[in-house]
Amino acid sequence: MPLDLLPSPGPSGALAVLLLLFALVIAWYALGQVKWGIFLKDGGSPQAKVLRLLLAIALAWTLVQFISAYMFAWRMLKTLFTG
């Protein structure tokens, strides 16, 4: 996938992990605004927290895929003008 922007696997892996953790924090923060009691029987139950975590992971993965595709496209676009 486009996360191979760095020359060696070590830095690429570190970038991927940091990007995933950052996206997970953003997704968790964003999901904090949802009123879970409207959609679930008990919005404060452990199952609701697990559901929030799973949704945050799914959103984080989607966000990372978008960011990496954007970075890849930006890198490829630069070659259009440099020749």
C-alpha cells in the first residue's frame, strides 16, 4: 500500500504505527460526541465501550488509508512537474 514512502521498512513501519495511533485517538475523540443511549439499551455498558472502540478502530483504519493514499498521490503528482 502507499505507506512505503520511506526508503527502508523500519521508518515506514514506525510511521504507519504512529499514524494509526494518531488516527485512533482522533476517531475515539470524535465518537465521544455520539449519544450512545439513543442507539443502545445501555450507553454506558462495557459492551457499548467495546462497540465504541471497534468503531474507532474502523474509522482510524479508514482515515489512515485516506491519508496514505493522499500522500502517495501527492508524491506522484510532484513527479508530473519535475519530469
